[in-house]
Amino acid sequence: MSFPYKTVLYDLDGTLIDQFNVIYRCYSFALSALSLPVPSRKTVIETVGGSMEVTMSHFVDAKNHKQAVRLFREHFQKIALDEVSVLPGVIAVLSDLQRRNCPQAVFTNKNGRAARLVCQHLKLTPFLQAIVGTNDTAYRKPQPEFTRHILKMVKTTPETCCLVGDSPFDMNAGKAVGMAVYGVETGTHSREALRVAGATEVYAGLPEWYQALTKDVVRKAEVFR
């Protein structure tokens, strides 16, 4: 069956991969090193999505922020590949869209260098036309400038592209330029939170999203006219 978009952008953590144990360990390390309270794993995971720097600001004051960010990054470099995996069904989706000659890219608030390292380790890179994260530009999701940057990189438009992600940051990044946005429940936020943030639709995971869209092509059929 047909697929209704010419290009797909994906968030990374919670959408394509699970690296949340490593992420939590890095926050725990940084905060403990500064003798600051360490929040629960649930609290940290529910807070991530806006970039590590933004998330860290929820747990430290301005005085400690720079040092906490440095400690996180140093520890992440040491343990980044310890506990990271591709979410179920993701490779099958990426592979099938590649077979359809549909360009795909990662668009994340994870540090760009770290995102590329993880994608290479997990053998996702061959499926992706680009992997863009924070620190690659002056912007981050949901700033529209960041979304326009990735759209320009992959030579597409909001009308012919969609974004799939697990957080309101993703939903808002797509909506900022008029792009269709789909939520998945494999990450940080609930179905209700993603709906409130403006998701076009929410699915249990990437395979369910793909199955639904390859059957429901009427809504965006005009893209190919």
C-alpha cells in the first residue's frame, strides 16, 4: 500500500531507541557529585525532552547548572553505550520506508554528536539521511528555526513531511511549521499529554503508527498530486 508522506522525521529517545537508564544514571551522577537531591527515575524521564541543559535546570539552580551539565556530559561519554537498544519493530519500519525510497532523518534535542554516536552503534545510520540534534545549531525543539533547519537539510517541506515523537516538544516542533505530528507511547509522555500537545494521532509505538498510515492514505493523498 502507499505511504502518505515523502519524508519522515523521528525523535530519537523514546521513539526509535531506549537509552533512559543511561540518561537517568548520568543525572544521578551529576547531582550526587554536587551533593544535590537526586529525583526519582520516573521524575527524570517525565522531565526530559527539551534537551539535557533544559532538563538539568529543573534539578539545579543557576549557580550549579554549568558544572552539572559538564558532569553529565563527561559521565555520558563513559557509559553512553552501556544500556541502549532499538525499540521493538523500529528496524522493520525504517527498512520498509527505505525500500519505498522515503527519506528519513533523526531530529532530536539530544546532543547531536551523542545522537550520531548512538545511531552508529545501533546500526541505524544507514537508514537515515541526516541526524540532527542540539548543539548542531543555535536552536532546539520546539523552536521553528530548528524545524526549518532539518527540513532544509533533507530537502522537504512541512506539507510533504511528518514528525514522529514521544513528547510535547516534538508535537510543538512540528506544529510550529504546520507539519503533521504523530505521538508514540514508548517514551516519556502519556497518550493524553500528546493529544493535548496537538498530536495528529497517538499510537502505541512506531510499528502501530506505520501500520495505520500505510492503510489510511486518503487523508494526505493530495501530497502526491
